[in-house]
Amino acid sequence: MSTADATVSADAHVHDLVGVGIGPFNLGLAALADPLDLDTVFLDRAAEFRWHPGMMLEGATIQVPFLADLVTMADPTSPYSFLNWLKHTGRLYPFYIRESFYPLRAEYDAYCRWVADGLGTLRWGRTVTAVEVDPHDDDLYVVHARTAHGTESYRTRHVVLGVGTQPVVPAALRGLDGPVVHSADYLMHRETLRAAGSVTVVGSGQSAAEVYRDLLETTGPGGQRLDWVTRSPRFFPMEYTKLTLEMTSPEYTDHFHALPADVRDRLTREQRSLYKGISADLVDDIYDALYRRSATGPVPTTLLTDTEVLGATWDGARYTLRLRHAQLGVEHERTTDALVLATGYAAQVPDVVLGIAHRLAWDDRGRLDVARDYSVDGGSRRVFVQNGEEHTHGLTAPDLGFGAWRSSAILAAVCGREVYPREQRIAFQEFGVPTGAHPAPAGTVPAPAAPGAVADGARR
């Protein structure tokens, strides 16, 4: 069949759902949709599934338990579960004996590849170029994709945007020459970085800590100098207490979504340490490694907290960093031969939706106004987003453990029925004013405590 014939054939067929992007969340959606009476197809420009290949460090684990796989929290009987992968690969008993809930990052990647290989609805090597309203039917969309052999078009009733997040480079460090690497590409440049006389890691989360710990192996007397610079006032461990974990719940998501946008934005900034911090075990491991090194002499490393990088210049041999200590308000400079930017990722509205922008809901900051059911088309429930809703849904947006719940919600909208029943209440605590609570009479609110007073029960 010629490319032209293939395009005509695709145009004539109507899918129930087309997924744009195949990361873990759309892969999970594809796996949950697989046994249903749905016509789905998922498109991605990559040649195959790859999950954070630049940070596939030996021994690194994911930060959620194995139950937070692609499907289990929606359908524990699914053949695409992590436990089923372990069984098929002969690793179930070793995993059991290991007695850890947290899979290796390499295991999670291999598991996702196994699921991808078992699905016939995934189309790799397709770069989606546009999503448009079908010119022949206003109730349909057309997704156009560029391939090595030409263009393909897919007509569909529903579109799910799962294009993921993109590496973030702070404005002060954009456009730099020289050996500057985002942590997303760390492994591809590790040997070059290890050969540098000095390296500075910029960032405060898990990726920064993992890169620092990995490079720490090459530091020593007469060896590489390694610095770590973070804006955070301390090296925050990710909070993993059980009542805090209840915030990754449908109830908290309901509460967060109903808040005013300015309150949501403030909370998003304040809550980042809940899911963008460093695992406590890794914080302790870094300290222990520094302690062991210090037993034989000074360790050539400096850890700078509460310090912002205001700018950098490259003279062809090294960088000069302009730094500012927030508490002291003092600016100073530091030189380094190489830079690793572990400065995180952020969701972006993909350009491919510009053709349907008039049908989408937007907030006053130009972001998609994502409804509680993850639709973004003003209640029509035809266009959905995965992991692009942190500003509307809070910390469940990037959480692997909540992905199956969100996919269940999308499939319920697509199918018109609850295919995978979703838990609506799982938390012991209330996140807002309890239902049925009586408003306090006017004038009964206690006066604020005097300056310097300590409330009863506060930490002292």
C-alpha cells in the first residue's frame, strides 16, 4: 500500500481515542483500554519506549511502591501488572526475598517496555504535528503525524494529550556554551563530566542528589572538585509519612481543584518538597559517603544551601558563577569547569493543539484550565490531558501512583460508564470544612497571639 493510500485509509476510519505521546501515563491508559471494546491508537515520535534514560543510574529506585505500576490501582487483575512482569521474567521470588516495595528504576523501565511490546495499539516513529477539528464533522478531531514515509492522519472522537514534561533551564543559565548538561542527559555525558577538574551540580531534588552522589565516586585527594548549589534552605527529604500521603487522594484533589487559582499556585510552590524532595535514604547515604571520605583527609567538595545562581559566563575553559545567598543577601562568585543542571521539568502546552485552541479552556495565565475529570475542552469531554494539570489538580498530577486512577476517569468519560470503579474516599482526614459544620457566630474568632507568643502544642 502506498503512503497516499495509507493516509486515505486512516482518514476514513474513526477511532474512539487517540493518545498523543507514550510516556508512563498514556502507556497505562493504553494498557487499561486494551481489554475494552474501544478502538484506540497511541502515537509517539520515539522509536521505542524509554523512561528517563539519562538518569538510569545503577541501583537507583523509583520513589513509589510497586503497586504504583501502570494498571494495578485500577485493575489488580490486569495482565499488564508489575507483578505479572516479574512472574514472566522469573524475578517474582527474588523480588519477594528482597523485601522492598520500591523497584529499581531499571526494573520499572524494563517493565514498561514489556507492556509496550504486548500492546498492538502503539505507533512509534510518529511525530504529531497538529490536532484539528475534522472539517467534515464538528464532533470529531483529526490528529496529523509525520513519519519517515510521509504523513498519517487519524480521525478520532477523543484525544488524550500525554506529551509529558520538558527539562527546565533557569533563565539565568540559558544559552550557555561549554560543558553544561541537564540531568535528563546525565548518563550520556557522565565520562566527560568525571574527567573535568571541577563540576558544580545545581538543583535541590532527587536528580541533583543522585548526580552528586554518583560524581562523588570520582572525588578525592588530587581529584575532581565537586560542588552542589541549591536555592533550598536545606536538603529537604521527601516527606513520606502516611497522613501526608493521604494528600495523594481523590478527596485532596477535589479540595485542591476547588480552590481559587492564586491559592492553588501558592500551594503548588509550598508543597514541592512533598514530592520533589530527596529520598531520606539517599540524604543519609550522601552524608555517610562524605564521612568515610573525610576519614582520610579533606573532601574536595562544597555544599551551598539557600544559594541562587544569578548568572554564569563561559571563558572557553571554565564557568564563573554569580551566586547570591538569600538569607545574607550577599553576592559572590565561584568558578567551575563543568555544570550539571538538575533543575527539574515542567509541563508545557504543546503547539500541536494550536489548531483547536478556540475549543479549549484557558486560565488567565495562558495555561490549560483542566476540569476535575481531566478534560480541557470546556465540558465537552472530548480532549483530555495527563500530567499537565499540576496547577489545577496539585501533587497528584506527576504521581505515578495516581496515574491509574486518572486513566480510569478518562476511560469513564470515553465509555460513558465506570469501567474501572474508582475509590472516591480513602483518607481519614478532612481537607476542608467538614460537611454539615455550623458556621462560627460572628465575633467568636480568637484574637491573634501576641508577637513572640508560642501556641500551645507548637514545637518549641
